[in-house]
Amino acid sequence: MIKLSLTLFVIVFLQSCSKGLFDGNVQKNMEAMDKIHGVCNNPYREYSKAQRKICEDKERAAGPDGEIGDPLNISQMIRDFRSGGSSTQYKGTSMSINKNLWEASLIMLDKYPLDIVDSQGGFISTGWITEKESPNQRCLIKVNITSQELLSNGAKVKLLCEQKELDVWYQDEISYTNEEKNLTLKILDIANELSLIDKLS
Amino acid sequence: MKKLLIAISAIAAAVGFTAKANADISVAGSSNAAYLSTAGNGDDEELAIGTTVDFSMSTTTSGGLGISAGLSLSTDYDSNNGSVATGGRTATFTTGGATIVVGDVEISDTIGSVGGVVNGPLDDASDLSSSVATGFLDDDGMGVELTTAMGDASLNISFVSNDRVDNHGALNSSTSGEDSAMSASITMPLGDYSFTLGVADSDSGESSSGASATASIGGGTLTVGYSNQTLIASGNASLSTAGDSEVVGATYVMSMDADTTISLGYQSAKDADSESHTQTDLSVERAMGGGATVYLDLRNLDGDTAANADGTAIAFGTSVAF
């Protein structure tokens, strides 16, 4: 038994250095098996019982799409139910929000893919933004224009970021208050410039 | 306008999109709460609540060798006030071509034995109990596990030097009951299918072989498996005659939408005492966002079982990953 085991280990250990004699990529193969078996039930991943339990709960929480969404907002649901649908009220078909704040938001976000652009509701959401240098981190920016006037509190910015662990994305639970404030100030700066241009033209 | 765009790019960089997070210590946890309608001992109704916290530590040497270890604290949902600290008995080394685990490792003695899909609380506390003997009497202990790649195939070899100890004890012990064991398995993709083959052997006299195949069929994932295990009767409460146990099973997992998963499982097993069971599982899970999930699980066990340990058990519960 020991001789057989040692022989197998020596063969495999020699080939396991770098990519080995068989030119394998253990990480790539592991990810392929994750897709087949699921990350938590991949027989080649080593988990303690507790780690497997947490992994399964995370995988379950992520659902088939692999993303843990925002938590249910009971208050919002009640508001939606009472208003007979979305609680956001729109005014007619013309733009009900400040034009300069809206255009400033679009200018600020123009280098990113946009998932939602609702000019009536004044809401913009980018798609997930990733950088090549940080493949395990992604963020998105939500901008909500809430005023018809060019006011300092007329734009609200929310930044959501996620981290990838074991092929599943999780919210990083980090508060980006300063970054959101900087983005809001930038929207106001641009909107102010656009307003001046409007007045001069 | 050009100046404006440059300024915006600077903001994006300041926001931290390019920041790297290489935490050396990470904490993860989850909590479960489930209502169980168990099958055994008068069809009890039970509540099962448990929480687990895991601390993982890792580092990478200047030469690129990854080293990791961890410890967990948990209050298990299948026993009352069962708080334990576990883990810390392995060290994992990750090289470019392999993952090597040293310490308390488990051999793969049930490759091909598939069919279970229900979640932890029902799996652990259903009170269903088959009389069919499957799996080695002892399949873990102090040893080494190595996983590596051979082209697109993955190879795993596990060796337990002493199955009576976990993280400290004699290597190559000649003491009776301190046996060595090993297993080898390979998983390889072949077209739209993935096949896993494995063998295991223990100096206690037990051995096993098995295979499973996985394929995407009808919008879901189908896995079928077969396992043959040669088991000893000495010390095995479920077995009076040494011989072969056979397990045949299948699972089918399908996504109903982005948040809902339905899973079906079937398993048929028979041992050397000619006792057999048929187990059928159903699990429906719905992700609720924020790390929470609700699930409904059902397990039916028919055949040779312990007294009052057959029938159907149901669990309805929630798990939350933090």
C-alpha cells in the first residue's frame, strides 16, 4: 500500500510543478469542474464540514444566476402595493427632472455601459464595471435625479461593489460614502457648466 | 469637453475600481433555521437552528506558493447546544500545477454514489436511517491529498497514513486498528459529458470502485453514478456478512429562473446482507436576495431501515449567508 501510494505521489508530484509533464492547468480544470458539480460539491475541492455548509448556503443564496441580489425591501413592497405598482411618480410625458443634472449624469457615465436609462424617472444605472487588473471585483453606479431645479441635493449617487469568492459574487458591504459624494459633486460641477453654457447661448 | 472627461476618468480611478483586495484573513458565516417533519419515532415535528462561522487564513510566498489554513466555530442544527470548534487540522499548499493538503484528509471511497439533493437540516436530522451498509468504516485520518491536472483531466490522489489520528500521530503505525488507506480518482470531459472514475483501498480490508457521468440535458444537469464497495463486517453495525455493497443513483438539477432551483435525486442501494433501500429526494430553493434563501425539501426512504426510520420527511426552512 505505502509503496504504491508513494510511487503515485512521486509521479504526480513531479508533474505538478509548474504545469508539469502533462501540461495541465489545475485552476482551469477546477473551474470547469465547479460548473459541472457546483463549487461546493466539486469533489476535488477540499472543504471542512463547516466550510462546505457555508459554501452551500452562499451558493444557494446566489441562486442559478450566481449573484446575490439586493435584500427584499418590505417597506418598498408595501409602498408599491399601496400605489398600485411602482412607488415612483412620473409627471406626464415630458422630462420631469432637471435637464442639466440629467445631461451631466450622462456625461459623467459615458465611458461605462449603461443598463438602465430612464429619463422620465431620472434614473441611470451602469452595467457591472470591471477592470482587467481586478477580475474579482466589480462595481456599478446608480444615479437618481430627484429635482426639477438645479439644486445641490437634486442628484443622488449610489455605488455598489461586489467581490467574487469561489466563483460567486457577493456584495462587499463597504460604504463608499466619500466616493458617492465625489461623484455627486462632479455631476453638480458639470451641470453648473452646462447651465452657464445654456445661459450664454 | 476633453478636459471634463479627463477629470471624470480621474474620479473613476479614485473610486477604487482598480483597488486590489488581498485579505490574508477572511471570515464567512451562515445561519440555518428549518421546520422539520421527520419520519422516525412517531413523525416528530422539530425545529433545527444552527450557525457556522469560518475563519480562513492565507498567504503567498515570494516564490508563488500559496499556503492556507482555517478554523470554524459552529452550533450545529442536528444536536441541542452542540457548539464546537473544528478545523485547523490541515495545511493547504497551492503551486502552479497542484493543490496539496497535509493533515486530516478524507479518501474518496464512495465515488459514483450519488442521489442526495436535500439540504443540511433534513439530510442530518430527518430520522430516516437505512440498514444498508455503504462507505468504509473509517475513511479519514492523518495523511496527504494531492490534486493536479493532466490536460483537461483532473487527478486526485489521497493517502491516509493513520486512520485513527487526524493531525498528530504515528506514520506507518504497526498498531492494530491504525490502518492506512488511499484513493485515486480522475475526472475528464468527453464532448458534452464529464466522467469521473475512482478506486479506493484500505489496509483494513475494504476497497471500492465507482464511476459517475454528468451531462447537460433538457435545460438541467443530469448526473448518474454507480459505486461498488467491498466492506468488512467486523465493527460495522449495519453489516453481518462481509461482501459487496452496490449503490446506483442519479440527480437532476434544473434552474426555473434566475433565483429558483429544483433538484431531484434517486438512489438504490444493496449490501452483502441482501438488505436494500430506495431513496428519493426533492428540493426546491428560492434565493431571496441579501444572502437569504428559502427552501422546501422532501426525502422518502423505503426498504430495509432501522425501526421507525422509513417513510417521508419534509423540511421547510431558510438559510442566510453572511
